Amino acid sequence: MTSPLILGPMLRHVGETSATIWVETEAAATVRVRADGRSWQARTFAVHDHHYALVELDGLEPGAVLPYEVDVDGERAWPEPDSEYPASVVATWETGRRLRLAYGSCRTSVPHDLQGNLTHGVDAMRTFALALADGYAERPDLMMFLGDQVYADITSEEMQEFIRNKRDIDEEPGEELKDYEEYAHLYRLAWSDPANRWLLSTVPTAMIFDDHDVRDDWNASHDWKQKMEATSWWHGRIVAGLGSYWVYQHLGNLTPEERADDELWQRIAGHDGDDEIDLTDEVDAFADRADQEPTSVRWSYTRDFDDIRLVVVDSRAARRLDPDARALLDPDELDWFDAQLRGGFRHVLIATSLPFLLPMGLHNVEAWDEAISQGAWGRRAAGVGEVLRQAVDLEHWGAWQDTFQKVARMVRELAAGERGPAPQNVLFLAGDVHYSYLAQVDRDDVPGARVLQAVCSPIRNPLPRVMRWFSVVMSYGAATPIGRLAARSAKVPDAPFRWRTVKGPWFANNLAMLVDAPDELRLSWHTGVVDDGDQRHPHLEQVADVRVPADPRARVTSG
């Protein structure tokens, strides 16, 4: 019998007394969630003939762990009959709890068989799901996805088959996504594996996009955007990409209070009819405006877990691409970010899809490339710099020096206690680069809080071995002295502080875990390993374990 659920239930934002559950259904319906002898319901809304509901559970007790069920039009849809997984639960936050945060980025959706594992490695997220279901891992309070949740530009055979059945794949944009219908199918491929689906139903999730959610190098430069806008298909892609992101990812990031301020959500919440509201035109118009007027929407958000602040920063859509005023964060976004970096927290976590602290050599290469692309060495060199920027992805924070310098000064002020009582740690969480590492700012340069960055990438999309060698050379080898000389030759200002890689790099598919222990932060990276050829049941293996003592003056050590 066909399930009335296409995707979900997905447990999204969870607070002390409320929780949000998202679903996609086969048809217009009323969705009801049952837990602890109570029930909450919502009518679906439609976008491009797809049907979604967001059910808000309120009046919950802090620290509760509540198994739940989902009905669609009175028919039980979750858990599925004969499910091999434990009951899905809502676990509300409780003051005094020690935060457990899982995170990572860059996950492709290919089968979990021998061929899929050979080409893309074992899915670290699915491996964690199996370990959690079997009792070999502890449940996180939050799972943070730091970009490239889906790949709209590098599609799998399954996605390409769907496209061929829908349109001529030999016409632009070919194997890449074209419209909302194709995005909906891509999300279905990404989140429908039974183990991952169960994981997403029982662990709260938060998300932020990166380039492949839309297209490689999205908003790398003004030149890049002009080339895209000159194509016949880009407008449809960006509207579908941002519209589907609002539905599938962003809406669940919001607290009930934040959703109440969202204009699109107001249309859903204000609909008082028994019929389903169709938001197709409104979502398309919203997405078009979000692309043309980035300040019309804020994708960034903040979460506080007692005395730990998590700031999630949009480093893609909020860019200013004007060559004369380039900025990774436009002025409004930078002001918002500035306001979030305040003292009085024990730890400040800054989640950004792009690493803020690239290995120093690569950082300097990117800064040099930006300078020559802006004309530091003349017009001819500027053209070469732009080609390099797009060819080898030189568009991280270091390639936006004005923004980098401003944010670095903000972080230094926060660490030094100039924005209120200094935290123990300022910790960047990042992905994107397809290898994982831990970096630390030199203590002599930034007194006060320890400043670190813990990168976890990819969850499932490893670099080919030849690219691993290239990445090491670019990041840690000859690029270090060459990058320093090149940056100075283009008159790039020195960074406000120095940093270095203290652990890593690791190139395996990984999922990272941050645990707030009584006397330290613990950071660990975990990968999936197949035993005896059993591709469907990998086990979780620890790649690295790092201890960050509460005393900022103490050394970071391996566990």
C-alpha cells in the first residue's frame, strides 16, 4: 500500500516547550501528530503541485522525551508498519543540559550499495543513523547541516533518469536541475533512505545552503553572475532553488516566533478555509525577489542553548557582487552578524558553510587572486585572476578581504572581552572543502578566549586521491610561502591574527560531534566502515578525538 507520506516526518526546530515537524504528503491532507496523549494538526499547503505541512507542537514540558506518531487524513503514516527502527521521539531542551551537536556538509545522494560506496564512499550520516538505532551512539540535541545538502549541478544516475523522463536532457541545462519539480525529486532522493529518514525524524535539524544547493561557485563574483544570467535557464534555476530551499530547509530552521514574522508563513497561518492554500505564485515571487534583492530576506539565524550561542551565517546569498564594493556579507547582513557576537556566553559557535580560517597558504592565494582580479596588477592580470577564481574555487572568506578583515576584528574584540565577558571559546564550524581539520588562532595574537575552527566535510562526497594531493599542496605545502609573497606583492593587508592547522587534515567521509563536557569541549570526527562486504550495514569508526580544555590558556590535545 502506498504511504501518504513522500518525505518525513522531519523533526526540525525544537525548544524547551515546542517542536516543529515537517512532512511532504502525496496529496492535500490534514496532518496530525500524536504524542503523550495529545495531538496537534495542520492543513497542507501546496507549491508547484507538491503538498507540505508544518505541525507545531506546543505546551510541551522541558526535558521531555516523547515518542510520536503521524496521521494523514486519519490514516497512520508514521511509524511505518514493521519498521525495524526505534520509535521516533521529540526530545525538548532543558536548562542545564550539556549540548551535543552533530554537524557536517557536502552529501551526495547515490545508492548505498557496492557501486555507490566505491564511487562516493560510505555515507557517514547513514552510518551514524544505524549506530544510533542500535544503541552504539548517543542522540545529539541538534544536527547541523552546513551546505550542499543536495547537488543541483552534479546529478546522480537516478536523478538523470528522472530528468530524461521529463524533458530532453541534451538541451540546456542538461543533467543539471531546471525547475521546482526536479528539485522536489532531488530532495526525495536525498532524504528517503529508511535509515536516514528515521534519523531525520528523531534528531532536530538545522541547515544552511552552500553553492551546490544551487550551482558550483554560486555568487563567486559579478562576472560569474553575469554569465549565468545570460543563459536561457538560470532564472528558472535560481527561482526553483531558493523557493525549494525555503520549503525544504529554511522553514524548519525558524522558531515559532520567527515563523510568525515570515510573510509567506503568515499566508499559511492566516488561511482559515478547509481547502488547501496554493502558494506557488507567492513562493516563486519571493524567490525571485530574494535573488534580485538579497536584503529582502535573511537566511541567517541564531540559537542559544543556555550559555552557548550558535550563530548560523549565510555566506552565499547575502553577498554584494558589485566590483567596486565587493562583500561576502552585505552591510545589512554584516550589521546583523555584528549584533550577534556578544560576550556573556561560555562558548560562541559560528556556523558557516565556508571555512573562515582556510589553511594560511590558501587564504593568502585567495586574497592575492581577489586583489589582481580587482586590478592590482592591471587589466590583463585582472582577467587571468577572474578565470582562476572560477576555475579553482578561490571564493572563500579570504577572497573577500574587506569582509574578512571586519569579521576578524569582531572576533578578536569578542575574544578579548571588549563585547562583554569573554567566552572560553569562539569556535567556527564549517564545511565545503572536502577535507576535515582543526585550526587555532595563535594565542599571542588574540588574548582572552581561544579562537578555533573545526571543519567537517564531506559527509558523503570524498575528493579523488589526486585532488587530495593537490589540496594538501595548495593548503599546506608550497602555497604557504608563495601565497604570503603573492599577497604582499598585491598589497593585501595582513590578517589581524595568525592561525595554523593543529589537527588533520582527514579526507574520509565524516560526521563531526561537538560535546560540551563539564571541563572541556570534545570534538570528534566519525566515518563509516564496511565489514565483510556488508555494504548496507557499515559500522561507525572514530577518525579523531580532540579535547579543548575549559581554560583558554591550556593546550588543545588529542583524546
